[in-house]
Amino acid sequence: MASSGLGSVWALGWLFLTVMVGGESIGTGSSSGKNCGFPAIFNFGDSNSDAGTGSAAFVELLPPYGMSFRNLSKRASDGRLIIDFIAENLGLPYLDGALDSIGTSFNHGANFATGGAKVSPVVIHGSTIPLHLDIQVSEFLQFKSRTVAQQKRLGNNSNNLPVAEVFPNALYTIDIGQNDVVANVDSSFIPTIIEQFSCSPQRLLKSGAKFLWIHNTGPQGCSPNDCIKKSECLVDQNGCVISQNEQSTEFNKQLKQMIYKLRAQYPDAAITYVDVYTAKHTLIVNAKDYSVHDPFTVCCGNGFMCAQRDFNQTLLGTACTDPSRYVNWDGMHYTEAANRFVAQLVVNGSLSDPPLLVAEACRRTA
């Protein structure tokens, strides 16, 4: 089992040190600005930030998922996700999946993100997309209304539920779009997806949310896939599929424009756009300089075969011995080491618009 701290000698260590990450966690945010003291996080998204909802609702993620940190096998990684490092930075516990009802606590927020989720609810291969973004927001609104009603009945003795005052002061994070980009062959779909996307943060804002932290989507052309392996796609100098990265870039451009419009519509809210694409792309294109494996080589199994079993219950994919030497975990998702790198650039505000620490994301800028 790989160590989760930087005290060990691991291949990505020097890379993380260049962005001043150290110790077991990234640490709590601080600067000369206003630390917001967020009491909770409510998160929405796909498998990049799913902390257990998908595992509870669909197929349980078993070891070696979670092998590198406290056996967090409900997450699509060997350990922590970006949202976990954000929680650490804010001094909050890791979020539990909203549908994970056993041994969970929602005192400091809940995670509604679900593996496979998209912005769009459209039919794919004959089936609708379950728990897409707008459904997640609906789940949250019901969670909020029932929590407030419970508190009115029981006072502040509602075990494992947040008090009503938490909701308007919490940070609301959204990380979704990857599956929408992957499912489409060109960019003509993007305006429709962005219009659908816009509805969800508006529903949150109308319900009393004030502080939104919205990630763009990563460089999908840099994920290991068959067309790279078989040299069937036109790739750039880094080995990433040009057309897929162009789609991701266009999606992000229109997402940023959407956020600017939301700021104009809701001037009392603080809405932050976070350029996760640049953080992930930076890691991938520089991986070779830090003695890590090829970023297109997966640690666990063969693409989506990680930890899956055939009809004879034979394990089809086993994990590498040291995930910290890999960028990619299972073909689509990142290792904890890679998530740590991306998270550091996220929480320190260097890739945010406006450029604020996540701990200061309650500040409004002109």
C-alpha cells in the first residue's frame, strides 16, 4: 500500500513541492484576506467528486479502490479526490455521499455527485442518465427542506444533520461536464448543455445559496483511450487527442461566459470559476519530467476493468503496487497523488476567476 503523505519518497514528490504541498493534507486556507469560515460544503457533480452516492445506488466500488488512504473505496480513485482536499483545506470533514445512509454524517454538508452523471438528461443508448445535475439539485432541495422541518420539530438535536443556519453560509461546489463532452462527437451540442447547466446554479441561488465554486472540465483528450493506443486519432505533441481537447476547451469557454451572466443576474452572490483544465493539463504534459509513469498508462486494470470480475468471479484488473507513481488510476479517473496536485492549484486561487483562495470564496469582486 502506498503512503499518502509526502514524507515518503515518491515520484510525484518534487512536483508537489514546486507548488508547496506538504504533509498529510494540503492544510487550511489562510491569507491576508477574509477567511469565510464555511460551516459546510454541498457538492454536485460526477465521478470526479462522487464520495459514495454512485457506489450506494449502483455498483459498489471495492478495493483496490481506496487502497492508498483509509480504504476510501467508495471513491473512483486509490484515495482522496479533489473535493476531499478542498474539505481538508477548509478544516471540514470529508463529505459523505447523499445516498449512503449507513454510518454517515451530514453535519458539515453532503455530496450529491454521482458517478456517470451528466449535465444533460438526454437518452444515451436507449436509457436516460440517472441522477444528472438537475436531479442532484432537486435531491439537495428536498434534503434541505426536510432537514429544516426536522430541526423545527427536534431543535438542534437532529443527529447527523446540519442546522438551518448552515445552508445560506455553506460553500456550494459543482464539478461536472466530463461525461457530456465524452458522449458527443462535436461541439454543436455545447450551447444546449450550457443552457441546461445554467438552470442548476440558478435553482441553488434562488433557494438561498450565496457562494458557488464551479469547476470547468478537464482535458478529456488526455485520458487513456483506445484511439490513442491504436494511433487512430490526431494527437498533439503531448499525445492528447486534439479534437477532444478542443471540445473541452470550447465547453469551458462557454461555461465561463455562463458564470459571468450569473454574476450579473445575482450581484449579491459570489460565484467563482475554477480552471481545473489547466491544472490537469499541466500535470499531464509535465509528468515525464518528474520520473512518473506515462500519464496514459493506468495503475489499475485495463481502463474500466479495474477491480471488476467476470462471470466466474475472476478478478480482471489488479492495481499497481505504487499508485503515487501514476497520474491515471483506472483509465478515466486520477490517482490520489494527481488529485492532490490539482487540488493545490485549485485551493490557492491561482487558477480561479476571481483569483481567490477557496477559503475566501465568499468575497464578491467587481
